[in-house]
Amino acid sequence: MTELKAYKVCNLTRQTFYGVAVNSLGQLKIRGGDALGFSPDASVSVVLEDDGTIVEDEDYFLCLPADTKLMLLNYRETWTPALQVDGRTGQPNRESVDLEVDGQDNVDGAESWHSAANCLKQNLGNIILMSEADLQSLIDVPCSDLATALGFSQQKSRILQETLQTIVDRREEERQSKELLQLYLKAIEQESNQNPPETSAKLDETDGVQVETTAAFSSRILSVLKHKTHPETRLSNEELQMVVRQGVDVMVEALGWDRERTAVLVQDCGAELSKRLQRVQALHSLSAQNQSLNTTLQPQTKRETRAKRRKQQP
């Protein structure tokens, strides 16, 4: 069993941080949600408090150091920088504005990249734990200054900065992919809502497709969706396709939930299905490469075998 690790959790306002000791991301959502007063049935997402990096991979979560500050958000909330939120008023913090006017922002930026550089100097593997703000600060610093701080050559420092830029770009692509998937699911939902009532009635009267679909949700799938944590990970590909294809309206009727909660579930199922399809495509690509390699090597192998047989003949 994974060892317990302490984290600090807060909500969007950042007014209070609570310490929780957990050994998994799912346990953090449950205990952190209880501490922050979230509803037990609420769909909770986890981000890094300092830069909003989404934490949804279990391995990445377990690599986070102890006492990392995490923010828990419900499905209607979006992370905002601390300087843009003033607990009660929601306006830019006056102290932060004054500091920038006095020119202290440059000092803070210098301290930020020096701290990140020292972290890398101790262990380059700490890159995966760094926030995007820290990575960007190392990218923006002059290559010669970074080389001096790390004790690297300028060429090695330049390669490091290119690698850091690749990591930042990849994280941005992941965010954009998730946003595109959400837009796709919304489009499916809107298309489902635009279907005329006569069409649904006709389906019920002719081939019974709608009735059969609703019945398909009456046993195991409904039980998993209603009672399991992260139900999308417990369904087969065909079951995930069924949930996404039917859309929010059908699932609201099948589950008996409110529309917002059901929409989050359908989105999670769509995201899980997309992730699995990407894995399948990657496996197919590897298989095709192996077949191509075998095809190339097979004639050479046959020639070597024939040569060995000739040598063995008296």
C-alpha cells in the first residue's frame, strides 16, 4: 500500500488551506472535498494552486512533494491566479499592484528562476514536478546566466531550455485537446436536443431502438455509473460509446440525476474513450513498424540461414 503523504488543499477563494494525508488522487478528492464543504456527489477536479496545472494522472500526483498546495474545483469553477482574486472583492490585490509599481516584480522574478535553477541543479528529474510558471522563467532567462547558475556549458543550457519549451508546449496542447473534446461533447448534446419529437416517437413505435437503449442501462452499467468512484474507468469501450452516443438527455432519464451532474459524467466518459482510442492508435503504429522491420529483415535472415546450411554440408 502506498505511504500516506500530506498535502494542503483550498478552494477557489484561497481563504483557508486544510492539511490532508492521503495515498491516492481519489482519496484526496474525497477527504479534501469533505474538508472544504463540497457535496459528496460533486464532481471535483484538482489543480496546482500556484499555476492551475491540472492533476489527473495518478503517477504524476504521487510524484508531487509533500505539502504541495492543491486547489479543488467543482465543474462550474475555473482556476484563476492569486493576484486576480482578492478573497472578498474579487479585484486585483492592492499590495501586489504597489509592489509592481515599485519595481519589486523584477526581483521576485529573479528569485523565482534562481529557485527553480537550484531545484534542477539538485536533480534534473524535478522538471516533471515544476509548474509552468517556473519552467517559463527558466526559458526566459539568458542562456549564459542559466549556464552559470547550473554549472553547465552554454550549449547544454541551450538544449535544456529547448527541452523545457517542449514540455510547456505539450502541456498547452493537452489543455487545448481537453477543451476541444468538451466542445465536441457540447456539439453532440446540442445535436441531440435539436432532434424533433416525432423522430423519437417513430423510433419507439417502429424498431424500439430507444426503448432497447434505455433498457441497456438498467443493470450493470447503471450500477457502475451511480455507485462507483471514477465510473468511466470501469466501463468497456462499447459501454463508454453507448453513454456518449446517447447524450445527456437520455442519461438524465436513465440515472435520475440533474442535468449538470449528468453532463459532467458524459464528458468524463468521452474523455476516457478518447484516451483509450489514442492508446490503441499508438499500439497499431508500433505494430505496423514491427511488421515493416520484420519484412525488411526476413530476406536477410533467409540468406544467412542458407549460407549456414551450405557450410554444414560435407
